[in-house]
Amino acid sequence: MEFVPRQAASAERPEGLFGEPVEVAADALPLERLIALSGRSPSWTPRTMP
């Protein structure tokens, strides 16, 4: 799990792999923090089809 924080903070991060870190609540779960560090929203859900 240490890979993501190092890569997300690195100036040499691969383009398109990580976005800017997203803020999460202080009580966020470890997985939510990891997702947020990668620049993804932990609260994202796919659109449902009608």
C-alpha cells in the first residue's frame, strides 16, 4: 500500500495513471484513503441503466 502515496506525490508519476489527491473525511477507511491518494473519488459509483 505504500506504492500509491509515493507515486502520487512523485514528480515523475506516469501521466494519466494518478490524478491530484482527493480530500476525504477524517474518519475515512484505509481503502477510501488509498483511492483518494490516486486521484479518484472514493464515493464514485457507476451510472445505472434505466
